[in-house]
Amino acid sequence: MPPRAHTTLTLPPALHAELAGIARARYPREACGLLLGRRDGDHVRVLEQREARNQAVTADRYDLDPADHLRAEDEARALELEVVGVWHSHPDHPARPSEHDRAQAWAGWSYVIVSVRADALGEVRSWRLGDARTFEEEVLRS
């Protein structure tokens, strides 16, 4: 599905590299965290990220630690930012949301997915849950 031109997420190159590094370091388990930034209508600018502990029992799922989520909310407020989304990795799978991802998603948040393999980083894509509880791809800018 092609990205909607009016829904964008800006992820600076340094943060892109940080997410990629964490995803590779946590491989073969999924890594996850929260995105802190500013929202301006359908445009989100990510300014910080906070890795969260993955409490999922299986390696191919993520379950954000609630204490890490609360800490990220507090840090965002202190920085005059807000939590604007979640990022997680997909080891050995494409950067497309799974049914599990959809079931956990909140409308209005951005969901950055980092595809990673043992030998390389794959693509990085961003998604936003629409009103019909389906994901629509966001335009990802650096």
C-alpha cells in the first residue's frame, strides 16, 4: 500500500542509526521502545527515543515494560515533548505490522518498525493505525 502523502514522520539520521543499532544488538529478540517528539497535525517529528524492556515471553513479540513506558512519559513531559509512538524490531521479518502489532496499537500514534537479520539491517518503515483499525504507512523522512 503506498504511503499517504499527508501523514509523515520525521526521524533524524542519528535516531535512525540508534534504533538500528539497538535492533541489531537485541537480535534475535524483538527490541522495543518509545518515540518522543512533537505532533503538528498529521506530521510527527521524533526528537528522542527511549528503549524499553521487552517483557514478551517469545522472541517474536514485544510487550513494553509499563514502568519504562511511564518513565518515558515523565521524561517527555520534562523535555516539553510527548510520547508520539512506539518503535520495535522485526527480526528476520519485513517491516510490516503483524496482527499482534495491530491488536496492541493505539490510534494516532506512529509505529516505526525496524527489519533486522543476523547479517544486516533491513528496511525501516513507519505506520499509523487508522479509524478502521488498519495500518496505513506513513511517509518517513530524515
